[in-house]
Amino acid sequence: MARRSQERGGSSESRASQEPPLDPEEQARALCLRLLTGTPRTRRQLADAMRKREIPEEVAEYVLERFQDVGLIDDQAFANAWVESRHRGRGLARRALAQELRHRGVEAELVSEAVGLLDPEQEEETARALVQRRLPGTRGLERDRRIRRLAGMLARKGYGEALALKVVRDALVQEQEESADSAEGLDPWE
């Protein structure tokens, strides 16, 4: 069997070894295109991937510049889309979003611009919606414990302490008023 394989051009291993390896620029281009196919990436994420593959720095920089020139890499668009998606989907506040973007290598100026797209009213409304979703799960706990649990959830999502406490206390007051209103509507003689 091995003999027939050799007669037809050799094994796949020997064929692969006969093909010339890709030059570093081709490797860099192929890697970037593969990574960008799945999800958008920042310039730094692509640079890190090329560094791990030991692509020479000057080649990596050339490929990154070229990709940026043709619009395949756009950190501002990445940051704006990230803020929109993560705020709507996960309810993250500006602080958490900024941290995630910095972690992905987006420049501070671009991060500020992207998180600036969220206005304070929108952020507060999102915090209120998050608390309303989690509020029923805290019923039966003492008030201080509910406040700590709900405010802690908001803090982990990047909301400031003052806003978190305000939103949580407002939600608890509203819940208390609603339960008092529904209790008044009950007729004990029915």
C-alpha cells in the first residue's frame, strides 16, 4: 500500500514537504483574513496573533497598515459596535465597556469616543431594567441584603455606587407601593 502511494506522488506528508512554505507576508495576510472572518478584531489582537506565530515585526506592521488602509481593520468601528452590542445585550455600563475595550487594545481616545455614545439617561434606564429583572429573585430577603445583592450586580456591570443605590432603592420603593396598592384593592369580605 505504501508502495502504491509513493508511485502516485507520495504520501500527503511528502507532498506537503515538497510545497514551498508561505513567505511571512503571505502567512500574515492569511492569518489576519482567517481571524477577521469569524469576528471583528482590533489591530492589537491581530498583532498579538502574528507575534505568537513569530511573524517578523516589520512584516506584521506592513500587513496591518495595508488592512487598515483598505478598511478591514477599523478600531473605532469595532469600539462603537462593541459598546452598542455589550450595552444592549449584557447591560454593561461605560466603565465596564471601557475596561473591555482597553483590554482588547483599543486606544484610549477611541475608547472615550465610543463610550461617549451612551448617554447617562440610557445608562440609567438600562440599570433600572436590570434591577427589575432581578428584583423578584430577591423577595423574601431582608431589605439591606436585597440592596447589597442588587447594587452588587450593578457594580459588577460597571455602574457607579451612587447610581446603583439610587436605582435599587427606587425599585424597592416602587415595589412596596405596588404591593400596598394591590393590598388595598382586596376586599376582606369577598
